[in-house]
Amino acid sequence: MSVPGTRRVVAVQLAVAVGEDTGRNLRHIEDIVGQAVREHAPDMVFLPESANHPNVHGSVMRRVTEPVDGPTLATLRGLAREHGCVVGGGYLAVRGHHARGTYAVCEPDGAVSFHDKDQPSMWENNNYTPGQDPGIADTAAGPIGVANGFEWLRSRTAERLRGRVRLVAGGMCFPSFPSWALTRPWFWKREHATMVELARETPGRMARVVGVPCVHPSHVGDITMATPFAPGVPWPTILLGETQIVDAAGTSLAHLSYEDGEGYVCADVEWGEARPVNPVPPRFWMPVLPWTVHAVWYATNASGRARYALDHRRGAFPWQHTPADGEDLPDRVPAGMLGPPAGEPQGGAAPPLTVA
């Protein structure tokens, strides 16, 4: 176990299937977290954002959105209680009358802290809306900052967490460019390498600005999703991986790449006051992004926001016709409020591997 003044943390690089039935993915999460705990006896285990289903483009994302206190939260809370450690993971959750990109940090005594992603990225705008909480999980061990997806790349994330947390965790789901033959010389042989480098440098950059260790779990594997603005055209690509644990100076302590596939890494990190090395950059993005990312960002953001607003007014989301619509939980749920986790995730046949 970790010595006084440190915490033993695990980051899970997750490969879960694409499809409407997330029950299989939740059972898989139970298995891999159990393996990691048996091997490392950690204080904390962190899964990626949207852990129960990759955060990809396609209508399937509307059908995997679930109540905030649904099966994914029950699974995470059950794992925290069973293994006696903090367990964090993300999912698309109904919070009030809107869907959010939510991350739950669950403690063994049943307490939960939630963070909703402050701004959906690209095609994610089709499926959920921004959150407004500060993204700090006030756990019994101390404050943990939470960042989801491209929040890891934004200066305002570092600004809201700097000086207020002892660790930054959360997760990433980072698809690359399509591997179409026609565009392969540009997208795949050039821009893809830039994306890998960007993902690899992200946790260290955040650590140096916030001044605390960072745990950056990510999805990994080959997927095919829908192509924005081109109905019926598949987008074959990969989820980059690049799961990493870094210390407060940004030094990598443990790392998994795409080539490593699914797995988990563990490290003992210092648990103390923040010691920032670099200032918060005076711009929206912390790194310099390729123009291709900017182009996709602006086009899909605008389109997705308009689509979400229209579909929400029409009541077109499946979750709008369930008891979950209108229900919510506070961002900090104390021990005992929800009672003990109950039941097992329900799943059926293996889901397909291509997004509809």
C-alpha cells in the first residue's frame, strides 16, 4: 500500500464495445477494476470519461444516456464499496431536464461527487449540454480535480483547479482522424501523429500548471463511427489510448499507448499542497492545436448545438420519455443519502462494433 504522504492510484485504459447495450461494458468494467485492485491494492481507481460507452459520433449515443443514478453509478458505487477504494468513471447522464457528460467520483462509504463537462466537444454537442460546477470532488482523502475529455486541454480548467486540489483525474475519449484511403497521406500519416503527440503531452502539461499529480485514463481500440455532415459514410479510426500517470512536475510515472491495448497502470503519487511550475496560459487552449482540429471543432460545435436544441424542443431524445427526465442529484452526495448500491447491471447480447 501507499506510504503516508502518498496515494496509490490506478488508471484504466479501457476498450469497451460500441452499441446500445451497456450492460456488457459495465460487467467488463467490474472485471478489469477487480483485476487492478487485486494486483495493486490501490487507494483510487480512475476510468475514462464516458466509461460505459465510447463518446463517439452516432445516434447510438442518445440511447446510452441514462439516469444520473442509473446502472453505471450503481456499478461504480458497488466497486468502491467492494474494494474499499475511491472509484471514478464517466457516463452520459440525465440531470434535470438535460443530458450532461458526467463523471462520478465514488467513495467506499457511499458518498459521490459529480462533475459535468463544462463544454461538449465537437459532435458531443448533439447529445448533451454544458455543466457549470467547479469540478472538485471533496473526498474524505482531500480535494480531487476532475477533467473530462478536452477539458484537459483548456486553460480555464487549469485556472479553476489551480491551488484547490491535490490531484487531477477524470478521463479521455480521443478518436483520431479517419483512415480513408483518399485522405490517408494527410490525415493519417501527418495529422494522426500530431494527435498522438498531443494526447501524450496533455497530462504532463496540466500537472505543471496546476502543480499536482495527474491521472489520465483513456479509451483505446479500433472503432468505426458515423461521419459528421455525411450520413451513411463510416469514419474508421482508433481511440488513441495514451493513458498516463504523472507527478506534479509532469514526469511520467506510468504510461500505456494504443499499441499496449487495454490494461491498467499504477503509481504512488505525492499527496500534498500544489506546487505549480508553469503559469496558466493566457488563451483558450493550453497547447497549439492543428488547423484541422479547429475546423472540425467550430463546424461540429455549431451544428451539434443547433441539433440538440431542436431535438430537445421536439422531445426527440429517448430519455425525455422516461421517469429520469427532470430528476437529478446534487453535485455532492453524502454517505447514506442513496443507500447501498443494489443490483447488477443488466445486459443482453453482445453489442455491434459499428455506430449507427
